[in-house]
Amino acid sequence: MDYFKEIDGVIDYIERNIYGKISIEDIMKNVNCSMPHFYRIFYHVVGDTIMGYVRKRKLSCASMELINTSKSIIDIALDYGYESQQAFTRAFTNTFGISPGRYRQTGTDIAFYPRINVYERKLQMSGIRFEDVKIIVLEPMKVASCHVYESIVKSGNFENIISKAWKGLIDWQLGEWGKTYFQRYGHKLPKMKIAKWAVDNNFHIPPNTRYFGFENPWPTADEQEYGYEAWAVINHDAKASGNITIKNFDGGLYATVSATYGNNSNIKEAWQILHAWLRQSNYTYGDHQWLEEHITIPGTGGFHGFNLFMAIKEK
């Protein structure tokens, strides 16, 4: 399946139906794969959720009418599928940082969102080249897993849920390292000292430990629920406890590329390059788990980079 063609078809459908309401169910009628699978690919290629893109395009087109027509704000709101002027004003202000009335008066520059060109987007490399993509086999691994799945309303945002998953996993790992320390030295240490001891002795880097994360499940159609799973590779006998489970990962064939960490991370662009690379390769999407490896370095805590793993199989 040509997923870029599928995404371009969805973008075209959104543009043709920009007036009125657009539902995720109507969009998926134009797609020949499951919602979770397409949702993941759309997000990585476009850089936004499906309904997030719809919202930004509607509001961008509405902003043009505010400036270039004399239509009332309520008529523009209704034309673009909003049930009231208040709902439209709230969405417009949250997106652009200015109310539609004030925008019409001042003509202030806003972050207008044009129709995305899918085939241009795939070439946005952000310093990553097709030559940087490697094909590897991830061997089977035993992992400790912490899976957090919550309502976005309860958690506040995606990042809070991701943080909870990593915190749960690291807390468990500190407990395991504490047991190792006690066995060696016969006395206990506080968690912070255990963390420093483990990092100083490089317990946190391969081959001792590798860290992987992924969204599980992907956000639902209404984008109100979200899940994330964090893994630490283990090479010893360990027992499940609390929200930690021990599982075996079968491994598989992957296309992989590195990405930077932090506020200016190019992780979205790196995923886009993987998708673009796949389209011109002799492979197609695999059915096994996609992964993001969080990279650690010797003698230093925290994460410092990504290795992205896109599941593939031969055509």
C-alpha cells in the first residue's frame, strides 16, 4: 500500500469538505487500512493528528474569510462546522492567540496553516539523509514494562502520561539496583545515591540496559485517551510488581535512524524520513512493534538521543 498516496487522498478529502463538519469516521471511509495503523502513519508524516490538522485547516480558511469578506463571524463559524460563535472564537483564539474579532480589526499576522504537500513533506530531512537509514534485526529481548493509559482530561496532556510511564519504570529499576547493591555491600542506600552508584558503574547503558518507549494504544478518535509503554531491557531474573510487567519481545526486522533529543529534537522529521525511505525501498510496513530507543551515555544520567525503529518486511 502506498501510504503517502492514502494520506494525500485524505488531505484532498479534507480540502473538498472544509465547510461543515468532518468526522473521523467519514475520513476513514477513504482509507484502506485500520484506524490505529493509519493514525500512526498520518501523525508521523504530517506532524499532527488527523483531527488536529482538520481543525487548523478550517480555522486558517476561516481567517481568510474574516479578512477578505464582509460575512459575519457567526456565519463564518457556522459555515466551518462550529455550533456557535463562542465555540469558534474559543478555538480560533486557542490556535492563533487572538480572537477572530480582533484579528478582523487589526489584520495581525498569524501562524496560517496551508494545505500540506505530502510529497514535499517526505523530503524534509532536517539533516537526515536516506543514506543514514540502516536495516537491522533486533534480537529477542526480555523487558520490564510500565504501561500507563489514561484520559487526557485527567492527565492534562500526553507528556504527563509519558512521564508517569517512565517514572514508574525508573522507580522499579532503582529498586532492582538497590537489591544488587545490598547483595554486594550488605547495607542499603537512598534512591538518589543508588542512582549515582548505578550511573557511575554504567548499569544504565548497553549491554546492561536499553530503554525503549512507544505509544500504546494510539490516541482514539476523540483524542481523549492515550497510552504509553516504557521498557527497560533486563538480563536477570526479575518479578513483576505493581504496574511493572515482565515480558519477552520477539524482535524483528527494522529500518532505523537516529534523532536528536530535547526541545529542538528532530524526531518528527526522522520518522518522516523513514516513511519516505520506505516508499522507494524494496520493503513495506511490518506488523511487529515500532519502537523509539532512548539513548544513554556512559557516566551521565538521563536520555541524550533517540534511535527510531520502524517495523518492516520484504514486499
